Amino acid sequence: MTINYQLSAINYQVTSLEKGLRDFAQFAAKLKGDEKSEAQTFLFHLLAAFGHDANTLPEGSTFEYRVRFPGERTRYADFVWLAKQQSL
């Protein structure tokens, strides 16, 4: 017994987020350098995928955020985006 399936044409529109994430995935797949040389470029492209301006950091965010641990040397987070305080 053979079953034939016929699919009707599907009008599917890709959202800007889907397109941005696809573009980002294609970009990231081509990276060849190490973490230190490409971290900021990677993060700018990731932010752009979510609709942020690729040339500026979002408000409240920073690269190479200093994290101090008592009794240890200072370490650095590649990217920190602090939440804005909302007053009700």
C-alpha cells in the first residue's frame, strides 16, 4: 500500500529574529581565532542578531568587566549587561 502526501504551499515568513540568528550562526561557524581575539566581535554579532545596534553596546553593558574575588587575583567577564532598576 502506498500513501501519497500532498503538501499545500505554506506561506511562512521568517521573522527578523530568525534571520538574525541564522546570520549569526553562519558567522560563528566561520570563526577560526581564539577567545581573546574574537570575543568582542562574537558578542557584537550576537547582539545584532537580537536587534541591537552592532556598533554600540547596549546601555548598562560592558566588555571585560572586572570581577574581584577575595584572596584571589582579579578576573574578567567577557561581557556583563546589568539590568536597569525599575521603580513602581
